[in-house]
Amino acid sequence: MFTGNGIKIFTGTSHPELAEIITRRLGVSLGKADVTKSGVGETNVRITESVREDDVYIINTGCGEINTALMEVCIMIHACKIASAKRITAILPLFPYARQDKKDKSRAPITAKLVANMLQKSGCDHVITMDLHASQIQGFFDVPVDKWLYAEPSAIQYIRTHFDLSDIVIVSPDAGGAKRATSMADRLGVDFALFHKERKKANEVSRMVLVGHVKDKIAFLVDDMADTCGTLCLAAKHLSEAGATKVYALVTHGILSGNALKNVEESALEKLIVTNTLPQSDNVARCEKIEVIDIGNVLAEVIRRSHYGESVSKLFDEVPY
């Protein structure tokens, strides 16, 4: 039985709704902290309760004013560290700057590595994140990183609950996501297809070629994040033209920037299913095609297992109840 003794959970301003879901699931109160901004834009943090010798978890996600969210996490970690917290874990459902993970052109920074350094220098002992955009980011850290938390078990549960598996085909919108899509297809025992795409520039796809058969099937596009949704909407159009009866998209991180909601509304997609690693209430209100899967129970169980020193590997394959 989880008692909550010796554990404190705090949140920044980026996603307090998720922190409330997690603490409610665990049956503990959210830690008291004042997080404000000064007139010149500086982030001010004050932890208003004792954390001495406590196991501290700080929840913030990489969305909205992402630089503010990142600074909040670093300052809260530092505040807890110098207040004698026993262990500090940063919970970042969407890792900030995860797409800047390599030097892809001359004089380009590897900003994900910089973020890792910032978190460690602040005093972070452990990082928990979900569906990292690139696996090598865990190698940027010298502290434990639980990055093999996938939304995949929740996605699989959703498909099993709502659809006949004999009608399903899992589709990767690009070759880079083939491993994710094949893993899901294998576990469901269904067919797999993928698109080969060529880009003119970032966020702009010039050509997509479908590899696989989707005729008379319900196609599920699977990806780790949806930003402008240009790729997903173009893929949905090609799948419909290839004979798919319906097309759904299942994405872990629904960033949905720019004209994303308009693109989804006007696309061939029946639904865009996202998790609540980012706040989605406004997006759901503005677009009828958006549906949200709650992953708060997964993160809550990770915290419980981490606090008691239990393995979290079970959560790679199962959804906690």
C-alpha cells in the first residue's frame, strides 16, 4: 500500500492538470511551491514546505513557453537540492528540445545535450520522460534516465477496446518510425505498412510513397509527436486513395502548433488520438477530431515504483490499473 511517506511532488506552470491527475492517483497532496515571474521576466521559485531527506519529484513538460518551463524545472531542482532533499527526480513527459539531438548541419548546436547538462548541474538525480524523440538522448546524461516509458501499451489497449483487430493495419508515416510501428503491429498481430518521404525542408514534405497494403483496412498512423500535422494529413490522404476504409492517427505528444488543428479538421483523418503529456483541453474544444488518452496513471505508477525501488520494466508492456 502506498502511504506517501517521505515523498513530495511539485509542479511548474506548464501542465498542472497532469500533476493533479498523478497526485490524485497516488492519493497524496501536491507540494506547496510559489512559481512566479518578475517584471523583467525572471522566474522566481519558493518551496514553501520542508523537503529535508524527502524523495522529491518535479513535474513539468516541454510545451508553451518552453524556455520558462525548463528554467522552472532547473530552479526548482536547485531549490530542493540546497534544502537537503534526499533525491530529486525530474519528470518531463515531453523532453525539451528533443528534436535538436544531433549536429545535422554546420555550426548547429546539440541543444538536447545542453538541456541534459543544465538538469544535472542543477542537482537532478534521476530523469523520467516518455517516448523520447531520439534514443541517444539518454546517453547525454550521467544520471539514470527512464526513457523507455512508451505510450504504446495505452495505445494498444485503446485499439483492442475499440476495434476488430482483423480490420487493422499499423502504418508508420516515415522510415524513422518503423521500429515503433512494427513493435505495435507485432504485439497486436496485425499487418504493417510505412511511407517513404522526401522533405524539401523542415516540416515540409515533397513526396510520400506507401510501402505495404491497406486496401479495405482501417489504417492507424503511429508517431511520437505531431507538430504541424502536415505529414500525418498527407499520409492520411494517400492512405484513403490507396483504399483504406478509415484512417486514424495515434500520437504520443500532440504539440499541434500553427495551423495543425485546421489541417486535421480538413484532412481525411477520422480522429487524431493523442496523450495528455501536453495540455489538450483547448485543442479538444477547438477540434472535434481530437481525442485524448490519459497517461497520468502510468506516470503515477512510475513514481510509486521508483520511490519503493521496484522495477519499472513491467510498464513497458502493460497499462497499470
